[in-house]
Amino acid sequence: MTETREHRQSTTVAAETLPVPAGPSNGPLTPEELQLSARNHSMPLEALRREVTPPGLHYVLTHFDIPDIDSPSWHLRIRGAVERTLELGMAALRRAPAITLPVTLECAGNGRSLLEPRPLSQPWVLEAVGTAHWTGVPLAYLLGKAGVLPDALEVVFTGADMGVQGGVPHHYARSLPVREALRPDVVLAYKMNGAELPPQHGYPLRLVVPGWYGMASVKWLESIEVVKEPFTGFQQQSAYRYQASADDAGRPVSRIRVRSLMVPPGVPDFFTRGRFVRPGPVMLQGRAWSGEGAVAGVEVAIDGTWLPARLGKPAGGYAWRGWTMPWVAEPGEHVLACRATDVTGATQPLEQNWNYQGMGNNVVQRVRVIVE
């Protein structure tokens, strides 16, 4: 899939004059990282108490500018290696069969700023996650209407947002293998938690791919193209790779690694976010999820001693699962931790292996508390 000539002309100067980010750093946050953290938005960990995340608390990562789209004139185009090309407005999409699914989305870079040296990009700590009910048309329904050709290999999704990354001008675009695109739970969503999509979450239409990191769920969707060759766009071939170094071709990021997070107990210190807890019974709680399969168990550590937590009922096949564990807090300083295991046997690591882009860091969360 190629960029239009108008797009190439409009971004050539920027691509030639702006520097490409340097490699990882052991220093303080750079002005560029602070600027990114101000534009994007993480979910406060106390929101883990909610099974469904309100749109204003759900994490947001926007690569470029948020497009200003006029919904009445907007159309989705489905083309390429199909029997028939489709062009659909929002009214037609809303008349199509709809589904609603609870889905946990997590940014592939969640936990990046905890790595040493720190990969330079959006400096997430642990909160780049959220769970919402997404309503829309099953992608498989529309691909069935278009008729995917037998020799098709991938489906490419292109958003309206465009800019320059890594010196490369492009619209944000990602692809899925045809077999993933035809899953019955992949949805073209026009509602979030029962209301119209907010601008930052992809209005008027976005893709939601359950089980995959958020980079696959393309926002502000403009076109869907079925192709017979691997898609080589920047966000597919250069970004979102597990790399050992800048020169390593790496392997693609896909499904969400197993993770558990805890609601920090007690009350926080304003600046350090350190926690203060009163002595006595405390109900520790949090949520766990995995894109590779259902969560099978969660353990909680009190000063290094691991104990099993009680799992709540799963909200859906690709939505997080609540957990609780009672703790009798004794005076002093303590370190709390939690780790999840999914049905494939994958467990969160105590120490995370470093990678160049800072992807998939599902290291165990640790919370330091003072009981007084």
C-alpha cells in the first residue's frame, strides 16, 4: 500500500529536516519525552477498581495529531484483493449487524520507562491500559460482503492520522494476517461504553483487535485494503518490534503478554506517590489479563512471600479479571507485589529482559508501603 503523491509532497520537508531520535538513555527524561507524556494519557491505577474504564480514564496513545473528521461526509473504503469494492458511510455501518465486546487494551510500550537504559519514546510507567465495551460491526461480516480472494495474505488498516516517525512520512497503518482479520470478535467500533467514540479514541470509527497490543487497533479508520503480499509500512516493519539493538530486524509485537496490576493500597504522598497504610486488615485488589489465553492464577507477595489470590469471574474472553487477597498490615515498611499466570503457563517475570524499543515489559509490579 503506497502513500499518495499529495501526502509525500506535504511531508517531504519535515522528513528531511527533523532529527531521528537518539538511542536509549540513562539520564533524566528529555524535553521530547515530557512533551509526549503531556499529549498522551495513562489510566490512574486506582481505576483498576472499576471493571469498565470510563473513556476519560482509559489510556490514550496518539502518534500524530487527532484528526478532525466530519462524520456526515466520512466513508470507509474496502478494496484490494476482494471480489467487490465497498464504500460505506456511517449510516450504512450502523444498519449492519452489531456486537458489543468487553476488551482490555494495553499499549505495547507499557513499562518502557522502567527499563535501564531507557528507550526514548512515550515514557509509560505501568498505567497504559484500560477496559471498555466496544460496539460496532464485526470485521468478518464486511470482509464477507466484499469477498476476500483465496490468495489474499493480509488486511491493511489505514487511519486518517499522518505525520513523520523515524524520518518516514506516512499515515498510521497496520496489517493483520487474513486469519486474524476474519476472527468473529474483531470489531469496527463506533461506540465506546455505549456512547459515541470520543475524538481521542478514534471517532468516528476504529478497529479493535482483542488480545493484541493496542498498536493493532487502528483509530480514525479510513480504508481497509486486502493485499496479496506482506505489508511493509513503517508501523509494521520498523516500529513495534522486539529488537536487541537498532540494527536488529527483530520480530513483530503481536499479542499482549500476561500481566497483573494492583490498586495501590492506602493513601499516596503527593510527589513520590509512596503509599501510607493504617495497621490492620487490608483487602488488596487488582486485575490481571493476557492476550495469549485466560488468566489461570494470580499470586501476591508480601515482603517476598508469595500467596495465592482469589480470582473473580472473567468479564469476557479478552477482558481483565479481578483478584483480591486479604492482608493484615503490621507497622513498618513493606514491599507488595503481584504476578499472573495464564492458561499457556506463561508467568510474569521478576526481572524484565531489555529490548531496544521497550516493548512488552510485563515485569512484576512492586508497591512500597509504610504502615503507621
